[in-house]
Amino acid sequence: MRPFISHSGVVVPLNRVDVDTDQIIPKQFLKRIERTGFGKFLFNDWRFDDKGVPKNDFELNKIGYEDATILATGRNFGSGSSREHAAWALSGYGFRCVIAPSFADIFYNNCLQNGIMLVVLPEDIVEDIIANAERSPGYSIQVDLEKQQVKNSSGEMISTFEIDQSDRYFLLRGLDHIGLTLQHEEKITAFETRLGI
């Protein structure tokens, strides 16, 4: 996993609430067994018509958002089923960070285990970020995990944010739970050797 320390990127606004995991990655794409290749199916039913043609009115298809790496959206993002594929799809598309007033708990943990930074900000601040991104496609911000700050491209403070310090530790070091365990690989190997495993 790539560490998340500080990231600057274009914001794509998704001004919707209660976006569930079936909207993030529809169920027909869950047949793959590997973690890669899901990005092209992100928000599939919103991005494409039934013939696979991009819908011009969907945010990710609009000019100015092509290289967006930060998603700003409404409350309760990632609700619904616990599919980890939703995190894989966001990461595979290129998103490093999602900003919202709230996230579903399981979705939050799935993103954390896949190196996606989720920032919880007050609803009025998220609405301002969304409005700026809608008004000015290409609008970019910086999310600094070390300082727990969000700034605009000119360096002006938008907001600070809170994060569980163990989650912060994982993200700053690019660790998931397996990676954390593997930091003790030598001790684990020595223990197994002593047991004759």
C-alpha cells in the first residue's frame, strides 16, 4: 500500500447523499477474484448508458474532472453491503481521498485497509468544497494527514479534521493489518522455527 502523507489533487463533486456500495460498484462486476481492474466499473450505472456510452451529465464524465483524485460527496457515503470491491474501484479509478460529512463504518475500514484517505468534515464545509468544484472544474485542494489539515491550492486553510490515531498511523506508513503483522516477520519466523513449524 502507498503511504498517505499529503496529497494535492483535483476535486470531483458528487453532490449526493446515501451513495451505497452497489452504486459505487454494481453487483454484476463482483465476479472477479483479484483486486485490480475495478476502476473502469466505478459508478458504472451512473457513468454509462445501457450501451456503454458515457453520460455527459455525470460528474466524472465532464470536462475538467478527468484527472480528479479527490472525491467530495454527501453524508453516509459507502452505505449498503460490505463489499470491499467499492474501495478497490475507487482506488483503481485513481482516487486517493474522499471527503464527506460521514461514512458507513465498514466502508470506512475497507478504504483504510486499501490506503484511501477518508476525511470527515462538517456538512457546510463539504458543501462549500462541492460548490467550488462545481463552479470551477479543475478546482484542487491539499489534504495533509500529518498536519490534519485541508487547504485550497493557494495554501489557505479550509478546515482541520480529526482522525483516529491508529488509523492515521496505518495510512502514514502505508500499512494494512497484514503489513502491520509482517513488520514482525523475523520474530514470527524465529518462533515458528522453535516450534518446528
